[in-house]
Amino acid sequence: MDRNELKSYIQGPIATVPTAFDSDYEIDHGRMYELAQGWVEQGLIKGKAVIKVAAAMGEGPMLSDAEWPSLLRTVVQATGGKASVVCGLHYKDTKRTIEDAKKAQDMGANGLQVCPPVFNLPSQQDILDYFSDLSNAIDIGIMVYHTHWLSGGRIEVDTILKMFDFENIVSIKWSNPEDVAYDEMSKFSEHFNVIDNGGDPINCHQLGGRGYINLTAESYPKHDLKVWELMESKQYDEARKLHESVNEPLRKLSDIIDERSGGQGRVKKGMMALMGQACGSSRPPSKPLNESDFNQLRETLLSFGWPVALTAKEALEASK
């Protein structure tokens, strides 16, 4: 597969999908299959969006080495080749990451999101060697996840530039440390598909970026597909207004809800439940949303004009 084809799989709004759990916190493969089919039907298809499985907001780091491949396979089978399915791989050394990457490739993933091996406390040369070895070991595209807020996760811009010759490195999930300007991404945006992870997808797109991380694409795909359509047609003022009208209230509410209990998938799962797409609660020690959380979240979604399907009580019950 050539580089341009690999890049085509990682662009648009990134739906970092939650993992469906049953009441015993085991993966509910049947529910996951139904949800994945629904995402395709609602437009999260190749070239327009990405369905990202087993990433942090999908509780990937909490899944065992026996669980995440079967979860990935379920989503791949459900989407039937119509969607770009990317799998998150987290913080392992070179040997184990390559083993996981080959498993994901065998399960049918179109691409991978891969973090630096932070527990190795890598130097910049270590990071280069890590991604070079991974690129040489597989045939699918890799999105490098710049986790600069973690010790060992920072990747200098010069290091990214040195990845130009790594054939299967096709995307950078970008946010900037405080001492690096956001627009430094323009140095590599012609070579890699840059995916915004800094909350400013419009600026990213204007600088040559090709997608963005969000809280909403799996709950109500119509919203993010519209934001992306506006960006692609260079209607940036309209795109920014629409994106900020939803993103900013949700971020503020998430901060409030997260004071009681942490967990990156909790608010996403709450939104999905309210939209009639319940997929269980997050695994402990993360706590389920309570009725007050659901009420606040429901009022926020209604303020966006979204077709909310359930009451707070109904969503709470559906999530159990």
C-alpha cells in the first residue's frame, strides 16, 4: 500500500469510541458490533472520519492483551470495510509494540495510534529508533501520538522531521508544549496528516492539518461531519463557531463531572446513553455518572439542538 493510501485512512473527525461493557464490566461484543454498524450508517466512513478503537478515551489501557484484539476484530467485522478503523497502542517497548502492531494488522486495522515508550524514559534517538523499527515491521499506517505531558513522551519538532523517511509513519497527533508554538506543525504538515489534539481544529486545518480529536463524533456524527465539511470548504468562521458552540460547554461540564470521579470515557458514555446508544459504564475505580450528572449533560446536549433520545433517569438505567 502506498503512502498516500495509508494517509487517506487517517483524516477527518476522529471518533475515539468507548468500549461497550456489560454489567460485569466485560466487553459486550454484540453491543459493540451494533454500535459500529450504526457509526457507519451515520457517515463515519473512510475518507471522511476515523473510528479509533482501544485508545485512552475508549479505555484501551484498561483492556488486557487478550481483550483488545477481539474488540478490534468486532469493530472491523461490523464496519465491513466501509470505515477507517484505527487501533490505539500504549506505552510498550519496541518488541511488545511490534507484537501488538502485527496483531492489530492481522485483525484488520487500517492504522495505528502509537505513543512513545514512556516507561523506557526514551531519548530523542530512542524515539526515532522505536518508530523506525515499528514502521519497518508492518504494512499499515501509524499515527504518532505526541504525549508531551508525560515524562518520556515529548517529541521534539526536529525529531518529527527526521521521521520523513519512515514509510509507514503517515500522521502526527499534535499538541504543543508551552515552549513550542502550535504553528510549528506547519513544518511537517505537508508530509504527515496532522491531527489536532489541542482543541483548535480550525487553526490546525488552516496550517495544513487533516483532522481533529473530539468528544462528540461517536455520539452525534452529524455534528462533527458538518464541522469537517465547513473546514474542507474553507468556511473557517462558520466551522469555528459551530465547533466552539459545542466543544467549550462540554469541556467545562466534563471538568465539573470529573471532580467526583476520573475516567476518560465517562462523559462520552454518558452522551451516548442520552442519545440512545448506551454502552455500559467505565470500569472501576471510575464511577458511573449519577442522575445529577446525566441531568446536567442532557440539558447541555439539548442546548445544542441535538435529538436527545432519553431522560436522565432512562439513560442512568440504560447504562447499568
